[in-house]
Amino acid sequence: MNILVLGSGGREHTFAWKLAQSDKCSNLFVAPGNSGTATIAKNLNLVVTDFNAIKEEVLKNDINLVIVGPEDPLVQGIHDFFLNDKDLKSVSVIGPQKAAAQLEGSKEFAKEFMMRHNIPTAAYQSFTKANVEEGYKFLESLNAPYVLKADGLAAGKGVLILNDLNEAKSELKSMLVNAKFGDASTKVVIEEFLDGIELSCFVLTDGKDYKILPTAKDYKRIGEGDIGLNTGGMGAVSPVPFANKDFLDKIENQIVKPTVEGLKKDNLPYVGFIFIGLIKVGNDPKVIEYNVRMGDPETEAVLPRIKTDLVEIFKAMANKTLSKINIEIDDRAATTVMLVSGGYPEAYEKGKEISGLEHVEDSIVFHAGAKKENGKVLTSGGRVMAVTSYGNTYQEAIKKSYQNIEKLHFDKMYYRKDIGFDL
Ligand code: AMP
Ligand code: GLY
């Protein structure tokens, strides 16, 4: 089978790494990929939302299976594009069609879905420019902190959590009236603040059945102790120690089952990953958000724990026979730590040479914002590499990652030294 992975991050390197281990994978392509994927696959120089260019490469390379890494192409309808094209419709695509991708593409859509299917989440109301005054009144009826969410995709920046009522009102105005997040904030969801510890649950579905993958916890803030600006993610731990059997059963019964059933009832075809961002409030899980893809860097901690052939899993999803396969999980913990460019998530420099990769032992280095040029591996993004390790406990795994990070270097390299601190 010839396989294409769309994307260029650590998540996509991890997919490629796992797919390359399958004897069912003949030729592996990643578009656009990075210096890591280049060592195990052929990188194709494509933009992930340029569907016509993707079509050309899929046909030229006789690709049978496409795994969509990031959300943008899904929200823009890449799966529908394949289904509606006579030359592409026999190609399997892992990722939901446009209608269901709205679970990530529109916060309001996701909220309405959860209300319709009785899925526990924060109370909310949504507002537009036309009823901004009602938005102020709604804010007045809530207690601080105030949670404001741009409805559309805003590259992870569209959620504001504010302690001050006047600031919340002025941000609401700037989102709705002054288009702070462009079209993404034409609508704003205001919701009840939930206090608790976060974790992520990953579900595979073929539209009929589902399989739950190991949980993970992501560390989103740039600073140690979870302070400072939000990032794409600075590290992850899998499994999440506080998610015991009782809590996992609640997640499955109160959230996963009604989500998959809800997709069916609403006639939203879905073959792909459902990434459910959760918060544990007291002893109960509530949904913070849906994503229609895997998380990054959660993938770098979750996929290495899957022992089953990933090509087999994707084939079963595409053929709607997911219920027939057994997904075997490694009992060990896996952790990953992101190395980022100094300054990220604000301005940072690129083109720094990365050294020491050949000295890493007993950890896996997944490349993200890194490229190869004239035989050197250079930084090319904010999040540069993820260092993943296994251990009998997450503490043991994290120690291994930190020992190997000591051997890696690039100018202004930064990473959090406290991944797992709160567990
Ligand atoms: P989202 O993009 O919806 O995942 O939101 C980004 C982050 O904001 C989440 O990871 C949470 O840390 C935080 N957040 C979102 N919604 C809430 C809420 N209702 N209560 C508390 N924190 C929230
Ligand atoms: N790490 C969070 C995300 O991928 O959205």
C-alpha cells in the first residue's frame, strides 16, 4: 500500500515512523514533511490545503491511503474533495468530512452538538456583533474568570480567559466589532469557567464503532508551572496517572459513546480521530473542546504506545471493520518533551544548526520545525523537536528524555524542565 501523510510537524513524523514499521506499507510519502520524515519517507513539496496539487501527487504515486495530520484541510473539506472526484474516490482518507470537521471548525457547532446529545460541557451562550450588548449582560451574570472563545479556527489563539469584567467586555467588543481574530471571531462563545485538571482522550472511529486510545496530558503554557503564553504544546505524558478505571468508564459512557452515536444520529460521516479535550471537575469529566485530528505533541507520546500495526488500523477504519481489530497497547508510560526556539510562541529566529542528534540513546527524536540543508539539520519553526522516551513509570520516562536533551543543542534552545510536575 502506498501511503501519504499530510503535514509537517512532530505529529506527522510520528505517524510516518509508525507506518514505516509496517510491512504493508510499500511507499511512504509525507507532504510537506520535515528533516525527520525525510529519513524514512519521501517528502513532497505541497501545501496541505492545495487539493489539486495533492490530487496530482496522489495519482502520480499511486497512493491508496491519505492520513490528514492538521485540521485545516479537514475543515476545508479535503475528504469531500476526494469523494467527489472520480479519480480519487477509491483512495481512503483518514479524517472526517467537512460537515463533521465543524466540531473543531466552529466552537458554536461543537457546543450545539454537545447540548443535543447530552454531553457534559460548560454552560455557554454565543454572540455576534448584532447582540454584543446582550453579551455584556451575559458576562455580568457570570463570575470571574470569564472565558471568551472565537467561534472559528484561530491557530490555537482564539480563547481568552480574563479575570476582570471590564477587560472581558472590552475583549468581547474587540473580537466581535473589531475582528480581533478576523472572520474567526464573527461569532464568540462565552462560557462558564471550569476549574479542574485537563487531559485528552483520543478516539478512533469508522463511523460505526470506536476504539479508545491511551489518554495523554499536554503542557500548553510556555513557562514552567504552567504560566505564560499558550503554545501548541510543550510536552506530553501518556497514560494520565489520575485517569483511573472508574474515571475512564465515565469518559467512555458519558462522552465517547454519545459522541459517536451523536455523529450517527446527526448523519455526520466520520472516519478518523476524535481528540476530546477534557477537564476533570470534581470526579467528573467535562468536554472543553473537540478536535478532529490527533494532538501534537500528544501523538508523540500516544502512538509509540500502540503495538498494533497502524496500517492495519487505518485499513480497518477505511473499510468500516474497526470492531474486528484488537488494538494492543504497551503497558509502559511514554513521555515527550518539546524543544523550541527561544522566543516562541512570539517572534523567534530560524536556521539554527541542531547538533548532538547522533548521541541520543534510548529515546526517539521526532522532528517538527526542522529541515535538512547541505547535510545539516536546521531549525525552521517554533516547535523544533520532540524527545520521546518509554519508562515503567512516567517519571522514569521523563528522566530519560531529559538525559538525552542534555546532548542536543541549538542556539537559544528552550524547553520546559517540569513536564509531569502536576501529576
Ligand atoms: P480550547 O481552544 O477550547 O481548548 O481552549 C484553550 C484552553 O483554554 C484549554 O486548554 C483550557 O485550558 C482553557 N479553557 C477553555 N475553555 C475553558 C473553560 N470553560 N473553563 C476553563 N478553562 C477553559
Ligand atoms: N496539543 C494540543 C493540540 O494539538 O491541539
